[in-house]
Amino acid sequence: MTTARSSYPLTLLYDASCPVCRLEMDELRHRNVQGRLAFVDISAPDFDLAQYWPASAQGDTSGPPTMQDMNAALHGIGPDGHVFTGVETIRLAYAAVGLGWLWAPTRWPLLRPMTDVAYRWFARHRYEISSALGPLVSRIEQRRARARMARMQRCHDGHCEM
């Protein structure tokens, strides 16, 4: 009997210096109640790609990525060392927090190529996009923070709804 390979826990290697990327990872982090995701900021001063890559390079003949490769797409590393990139990583991350249905249509044959192209375009222009959307990103972050604080204040019997 063969069992399906699990993609979890999935380690997400993302760029927290990108406000839009950080916004999404913060939302995923908040929804990660089952602990299926781990988050690593590749823009952190102490980030060391070698710390993650040897474990993830099982069977990879293309060699380790460069920081330029890391900045070109979101990377995810599964528990068996399998590396996911781009939209596939996003699909897995959203599925891990129970929102896989949001990204499921991006697997459809007609949408998949368009989604992949759109993602690569976003990844190349994410700083410009984040700059243009800065006020909106700030409002979303503030709204989410207020909503989380309100939920935390509604404690019952010493347990808070998160």
C-alpha cells in the first residue's frame, strides 16, 4: 500500500521586507492553528540559506538556489526536503490553513499558466506594487490587528477565541 507524500509541515521562505508578502504571511501565520507552516524571513540579517538548503536538496541535481533565485519566487520546503516554488507553494500554504479552495482554481488547465505568469510578474515588481499599495496595506494591517485584539478581549473561562 502506498501513502501519499505529506507536504506538511511546510517551511515558507519569504521576503518580509516586501509589505504585501509580509501581510499575507502574517495572515497565514495567524491562521496556522494546526502548526502546519513554519515561516522564515529571507530578508533577515541572520538568514543563512545553507541552513535550510542541505536538508531540502534531496535528489535535487540543479544545485542550491542563489539569493536571487530566492527573491524571484516564494519557496517552500516539505518535511521530506522537497522544494516547492511560486504558486504551488501558495496553494499548499493556503491549504494548510483550511483555505485551499481559494487557490484551487489556479490548478485548472486554463488558469494555471495565467496564474503562473501573473505570479512571476508580481514577484519581479513586488516592491513597486507594495509601495503603490502602502496605504492600503497599512489599513489592512491595522484592521486585522484591531479584529484580533477584539477577539482576544472576548475571553470565556480563561480561554480566548483566536
